[in-house]
Amino acid sequence: MWLQLFFCLTKHAMRVTMKMERKIYDGIIGKEGSMAGSKTTEAKDEIKRMRKEAGMTQKAFSEFFGIPVRTLQDWEAGVRTPPDYVVRLLPYKLNLEWDYENKRPKDLS
């Protein structure tokens, strides 16, 4: 019961935060702002860094997150840009569910 309430409140807070961040970003940079290219570069570098720090192949990383391998490859190559919330949520899930020391998912049971 408490855990469900916690997750519900957390999801709501994340949605509100993402909406606020988007409004601030759009207000400062503009929807077609000059930082659009650097955002792609930052996202692809950040995702690749997270994957390598976790010691995962692209296939293992995509299976862990439920992302198609081709999508991950496109993100890392800078062909496509992941949504902002995805880049923020990936490390959150990794920290909760990935054992960096043993390079495997944590035993959450």
C-alpha cells in the first residue's frame, strides 16, 4: 500500500518536474533554439557513458531497459535524439536496479 502510494506520488512529481523543465527550456532557448545540436550530442554521449559504466553491451542495455537495439544504436550515433525524460530516467533505473560492482541486475527480491 505505502509502496504503491510512493510510486504514484513519485511519478506525478516527475511529470510535473518534466513539464516545468520543458517550459523553462523552451523559454530560455526557444523551441528551435541554437542548443538543439548540442542537446543531441550530450544525450548520445551520456547514454553511451552510462552503458559503458554499467559494463553492458548495446544488446544487454537495450534488453535491460526494454528499448529496441536499433533505437539505442541510433541514439548513440546521434541519428535520433531520445526524449529528455528518457535521458533523465535511465540513470535512475540503473542506480535502483543495477549492481555496478558485479555487472548484473540487483537481486530485488
